[in-house]
Amino acid sequence: MTDPTTAAVLPLLAALGPGQSDLLIHFCGRRPGSKFTPTVPADIKAMAPHQRLDAILRTQTLRAFVPFRASVPAVCLSESPGPHLLHMLTERGMPPWGVFLHRRSVIAAGGGAIAYPPEAVHQQWPAEIQVWGNPIRTNGQSVMDFTWEREWRIPLPYGSISLLLGAVAAVLIGDPNWTPTPVATAWVNGQTGAPLPGPAIPEAIPVPQYPEAWTQAPHFYWDGSTLQHIP
């Protein structure tokens, strides 16, 4: 997934209002006490949010899982302009680990904002499109309402999407000293230091480098009260 050209996206986008954001965030953790959907594998559930972020950056892949009350896997994001992002981090307790994607990239990949209909309405939708809604539910005494998530989704029947160069618009971290695991993207001759095209010869040794999704995106650190840009 990569940003389309400007000419290709201009017809898709209207001017944004103050309650909208050009950046959509995929959080790498869940707020305390919330459950994972049943399709999330045990190994991913066992990861800390920073470990999931590390895996996304290393593999340059977002994996999709079936949301509650849906049957199609999807990558879930939040449209959270500045004040709402602070609300998500402080009052909602979202872990400060995630990747931001441009709105235009999400739209180009087939994503969009979901609806929050009454549960009785959502149940009437065909199963294949229920992924586009998270119903507001009530038992007559309380209401379960997730509209605060301001959710967007990218339905992905095959379960993942590759983040090509430039797709990650920014990275959110909760530790100013954190860096992702380096990956071997180049090789050199261990005896001479000369560059090699790959690891095929015995003398080849890897040259670990940080993933491009990290090195080519701005980094923002949440210190518990403010967002700070880390050069």
C-alpha cells in the first residue's frame, strides 16, 4: 500500500473540517480491560503494544482480524484530530503505540469510515457488509456505544496489507528511547567490506538497519500529558 499520486487522489478528497483528520491511527494495543476478537492469534495477544509496533515496522505489514459482530477481516484505525487523540490517550487509556496512515492511502486501499447504527438495524445488513458498522447496543438499562473510537476500517479478505515505502505517515511511541529491531536489508563481504547483492556467498554478512517505515516517518512521543516530536 502506498500513497497514490496527487492527481489520482484529488477527486477522492474534499476539504477537511475541524472535526476531521488527514491522519488515521492504527493503535497497537487495547485500552485496559477490553477484549481481543476471537480471531486474534495467541502469540499476538501475548505481545506488548510496543512489540506489535515492532512487528508492523519490521514486516511493513498490517494484519487484519475479524472485528466483533462482523465476518470479514479488517484493519481498524481511528480518525482522531489533535484534541480527540489526546482524549483517546488520556481519558480512554489507549496505549501510546501506533502507526499513522494518510486518509488518502486508506481510501485508495478500499477503506472508509464505519457507521454506528442501532443494533436492530445492523442485524438486518448482509453478513458481508456488517464489517462497515459497530452497532450501538442497549439492554434497556445501559448503552454500549463505541462512537468515541471514530473508527475507519480496511476490509481485507486475505488478512493483511503491505505497507510500501511512504505509506506510514508517522509513528507514535510511549518511550522516547525506543527503537524498532534492526533488519538485514543489505549485505557486505565480511573480509573486504564490499557491498554484495545478497547473502548467497559464504563471506556475506548482513548489515542491520532500521526499517524504512521507521527511518522515513516522523516520530511522536507521548509523555503522559503532551505529544512531543522526536527528530
